[in-house]
Amino acid sequence: MGLKYLEQTKTIVLIVLVLMSVTLTFSIWSYHPNYEKVDKTNAIDISMEQKRQISEVVQPYRLLVNQNGDWTGTADTSDMTRVFDELKKWELSDVSAVSNNFSISKLNDLMLLDNRLIFQFDSEVPMPIFQNVLPIIGKKVPEVSFDHMIISWSSLNQDDVPANELTVFFSNAKQKQLYRAKIKIQNEKTFEKKILSELKNYPSYTPVQRDNTNTLFLPTEPQKMKQYKYLISSTSIDDFKSALFLTPKIVKMSPDNKEGVDRYSDDKSIMTIDRENYKVNFVDSTANENQENIQKTNLIMNTFGFINQHGGWTGDYRYSSVDYNAQKVDYQLYIENLPVYETDLGTTKIETYWGNGRIYRYNRPTYKLAYLPQEKNKQIELLSGEKVIQKLMASQSIDFNEIAALRVGFTMKKDVKRSSIYLFEPTWFYKVDGQWHSIDEIDREVGGDTNGLE
């Protein structure tokens, strides 16, 4: 009996072991660990300041109006924005070529006619980019550029022109090009009420005509302007490092205390931080400067997009120039609607160079500015346009006909009593060979007043 039960017991144990083996094997095959969900690693999102729209960066620097021979004008951004906002309600269409031999003298003639609304830009603006400022309807916008937009409303009273239609000219005297379009307005009364009536309240301007060069437009009366005070601080250098280097973790820093700079580098690029002058210079040594040029529209949009991506608008920087051959775009610092052309620091511009599908040179300030409302801003009376002209014409070192532009801007100077405070003084500037110069230089030539102000 015992042997019989022993054999049965062995059989049962064997069956149990086989079943356990099968069960264990199946469990191993079908087992899925309950790992925690791991998010995919994203690229570092560096944002120094808020991103901007292209229409905030590409803007005219001045609006001029000629109503029956009476000239008025403004450099106030809010004034010009109001006009553009009204124009956006209407229809701009039918952009077409008029002339490929459009000279400076022809531009002067066109501007000096009665009933003209003129927007002036610092540099040529490609039409596809301008669509972000003032949309154009109809067929595809041509890849043309302009630096003057001239709206004529003389046609409102002509029988051979459709009712409520204005003529718009886009000129590029440097390229000798003139284009024409039309704006369909709601009605004549709305145009007079919303646009023309307000323009009459702008300050008076005087056109200064010269031989074989562009007409200058200057305020007729002396201008009273404020001197502003701003607190200066530095943007995080780590933000620049993360924005400019492809692999920030491998970047090494080597200080040069004698020169007052810090150098950051990897195996391809070098970034130099000038601590004293709040300036950064970046160079990607692998980029080829002789690459094939891209269209102006893409060049401007690429450099704008690069700055926008890392929130590099540490101030009110605006598009100021494009060098198509060098693939270079500059953005100028503004405060209180006026450019800052002179400083005792490193620079007041963001300079961008595009090549090999990315930024290969990047020069700019590292400082940020904060307005100090509690500070008293003294009033300064600038010279009238007429007196500025007299001073320039009397200078022995300046050919008056070589002056490309004449504007009021700011000089940025350190407060002698407080190192972290900077003064912004309104100053007349003139432009020769692409460079802005303070009228103070003329005063220093003759040993006179060094501020160029009254």
C-alpha cells in the first residue's frame, strides 16, 4: 500500500511542478514593468525678455504731411500707429512697377506736391515684410523694397478716378525704383475726420531743398524736450551662452582681467563679454562669409526670428539698416520714440550677420534699461532746424550736400555722481556715409558749447 501511494504522490508533485514552471514562464514572458512616464527632454527655452511682433520692430521713423503747402510732421510712434490702424480698415492693392530709373530729384518732386502723406523709413523695407504692418490684398506681393511710402489724396476730387480711391507710391531712390498701389477708403468724410484733421495738429516742418540730393525736413520751431534718466543693469551671461552656443555644457570660460573681458568658447565659436562696456561679441568660426545671398525678406525675418527666439529685445530695438552684400541687419535702440545714436558704452545697436543657415556674428549690448519715474527730468530746448542748418553750412569739415539725414536723437552718458544711472540727452545728429554724428562735434571744432543745445 505504501509503495502504491508513494508513486501517486510523486506523480501529483511532478504535475504541480510542471504547472508552476509553465505559469512562471508565461508570467516572465508577459511581464511589463510599470515604469513612471518619462517626458521627452526638450531644448532649453531661453527668453531674456518678451517676444515681439515684426510690426513692432519694422516701423517708420517719421510721418510728414503736406496739406496745400503747409507741412507738419511727427516722430511719435503712437501717432503713426493710429494712422496705420485706420489704414488697415481699408484696402491696399494692385502693387505695380512705375519706373526703374527713379532718381532722387524725381523723389523730391513727388514728395513736394500738395496733399501728401509721407512715411519715412530708416532703410529699405521689403514689401512682404510690410504686409505685417499694412496688409496688401490681391495677387502675390512682389519682392521689392522701399524706404518712402507716399499717399496722395489729390485724386479724391478727380472725375476720372474711382470714388474713394487714393494713390500710394513706394519709392526706393537707392535702387531707383518706384511702385504704385491704390487704397480704397470707406469715404472721403471719414478720411478727412480720422486722418487729415488730426494731422493738422502736428508740429510745423520746413522742407530744405538742396542740389542733386534728397530734401531734408526739419521742425520749424525750437523743440523743448526732456533729458531722461535710466537705471542700467546687465543681462545674464548664461542666457547669451545658452542662446548662442549649440552645446552650452561644453563651453569653457577664460577671464582676461587685464582687458576686462571674459571669453567663452567651444571647438567652433567664441563669445567675448566686455564687462565694463556691457557688450557681447559672438563669432562662429565655421560659417562661410561668402555663402550665397538670400533675399532681403528672408534675411530680415531670419535675424529677427533669431533675436525673438531667445527674447533678445532687452530694449526698444528697431530695424535700422540692411547690408545685402554682407548679409547684415542692424537694430537700433530707441527710447521715448527716438533713437540712441551715441554712448560712452560699447554700442547702442544689435548687429546680426547671417550665414550657413544661422547667425555667425552677433554684436550687441548686454545692458537693460529701467526708467526712473521718481527722477526729475529737466527740460532742454534744442536748436531750431534753421539754426542747425546754419551751423552745418558754416562748418569747414562738412559738405552740406553730403548729409544724408538730419534728426534728433539721444546721447547716452553716465551720471558722474551715480555709476548705475545713465542720462539720455536730446541731441541733433547728422548722417554721412552711413554713420551718425552728433552736432556737438561741430561745437568742439570751434571751441564752443559742447552740448549743441540752447
